[in-house]
Amino acid sequence: MLLCAGLMSGTSLDGVDGVLAAFDPRSLRPQRVLAHVHADLPGALSSALLALNQSGPDELHRASLAANALMGVYAEVVGRLLGSAGCHAADVLAIGAHGQTVRHRPQAFDGCGYTIQLANGALLAERCRITTVCDFRAADVAAGGQGAPLVPAFHAACFGHAAGAAAVLNVGGIANLTLLPASGAVGGFDTGPGNVLMDLWSQRCSGHPFDAGGVMAASGQVLPALLAAMQADPYFEQPPPKSTGRDLFNADWLDARLLLAGGAARPEDVMATLAELTAQSVVDALHRHLAALVRLRVCGGGAFNDHLMTRWRALLPGVDLASTAVDGIPADQVEALAFAWLAACRLAGRTTSLPAVTGARAPRVLGAVYPAPG
């Protein structure tokens, strides 16, 4: 049995999810999750990370300190995982630490572009006394790829066993699909905003970080003019490979479309429309790229949004649609488990990027390794 920890903090900035999992030493397939921990990000750190999504004074200084502070939260999560599982640092092969994405501009500017996930692998390895793997996206971007999404290879390993065309939908700040057609050729891409715009609107209107359960969205009416203004963004028509983030879907983007659609509206109606954008953009992507879909599994925070799940069931009649929990992996553990798997694969020297997904020239071994201190 091989133990790895995985740590994920996504574009929703809602906290850190960590798992400690056992993998088969030969196949590296996950066998079971020994512990799961969620830690909220301190308010000041969350604000600092959000601010770093845009240019500002003294960015390098602020980014370095934010990375260090984030590693403090990561180290706390690892400690709690070890305590919950009754394990010691020496029992764990590696930590897979995603870091916090603050910019995502692959293939831009000079043809290569960049993607930035704030982390400090050396500091995390030092604090936890465990080999740490991070910076998972850079090698794919260097090879001409998008560097995202990275989870389709993991989704295929965990959820690609059933007959018929299937898909896995991860709904964090951004929504991404993994396509698992009956032919076995794995695909995937970011469909557009997941929770990011809804979370922004909830914070602005109510002071709450998100619309729990989709209650606010369910109480509103979709605004056709606003929905049309948002759906007109060229990203939705762009063919894969493609990926996105807060660089595009942010407060300025939303405010511009609110203005186009006439400005003032009831907050609950805007929320309903934002939810409908997420729901319809996913369904449109499925209709275009996996029309034979028979099974959809949903993970990430969006799996707990009852309104979104209801809309997807209505828009995808006849599809077996459920949270990944029905297949044994709770929806809030999938991404962290994926990064534990990516760390195990990195130390085994296995490629995990999929050129059909990211557009890279060839598969790459992903992640930078920081050995545990002796």
C-alpha cells in the first residue's frame, strides 16, 4: 500500500481540501481514502489571493508572502490528515499540492504564455517532513499545451469503467468536463464559469461567500437579455483544447454584461441567470462533443448546489446523473485525490498530461519535486 496526500485550493477560494489516500503500488489506482480534511482560508489570505488575480503594486512581494501563508494552511491540513488516519509523516510517500491559481494565460503573449499557481514546495516539504510535488501545469504549458484541465486522466482511471459514453463534470470556480466516450478516447476542456460568477454575486449582494444549495438562484427568474449577453462571449464557441479562469470570467466581465442587458435587476434574478449560464454552457458542450452521453458524474462545490443539479437533470433527460459519491468518492474529495494521484505518478515517472485535452505536443511527466529534508 502506497500513501499519498493531495491538497487542492481552487478558483472559488473557498478553502483547502486535503485527502490522505492509499494507492496500489503497481497500478497506482486509488484503493481508499484514509482521511479527508477541509480548512477555510483565513479572510485576509483569501482577499490577498483574490487581489493577486489582477495587476497591482508590489505584486512579487505580496505573492511570495501569500504563497508562504497558503503553505501554512496546507501544512495544517496535512497535520490533521495524519492525525485523523493515525499515520506519521514517514509513512507518506508524497504530498501533491496544487497551489492557488492567480493567473492563467497559456499560449498568450509569446506563444507559450504561462500559468501561475502560488505555492512554496520547499517550505511545505520542510514543515511537513514529506516529499512535496507541486507546479503540475508548467511542463504541459512548456510543451505548447493549456496546462488545464489536468484531471481527465485521473477521471478516466476512476470513472471510465462503465459501458456507454460517460462524462465527469467538475464544478469549482470554473467548470471542466472529462469526456469518456465508448471508444475510450479521453477528452476534456473547461466549459466556462462554474461557481465563480455566482460566488461573486452572492458576496456582493448578501455578504455570503456563496449561494448555499442554490436557494437564491431557485427563487429568481432567468433574465433572457442578460443570459444572451453572457452567452455571446466567444469563449463558449471556441473549440477545444481550451481552458479559462478569473482572467476572463471576473467582476468586470459580469458588470459589462449587466450594463449591456439594461443594468438594474432583482439580485435573485441575476443569480438565477448566472446559474443558468453555468447549467446551459455545460449542456451545450456535452451536446456538441458527446451527444451519446448516458452517464454524468458531478464533483466539486457545484455538486452541492441543488438548483444546478436540478437544472442539469431537466436539461439532460434520460442521462444517469449523480454526484461522484454514488461511485464511492465524495464530490468534495475528487480533486484533492487527483493531486495525490498526480504526485504518485510523478515519483513513478509516469506521464499524466493528455495532449488531446491540453493541446500539448506530447504527454509529459508533471510536477516539480521537493524532497523531504533529511
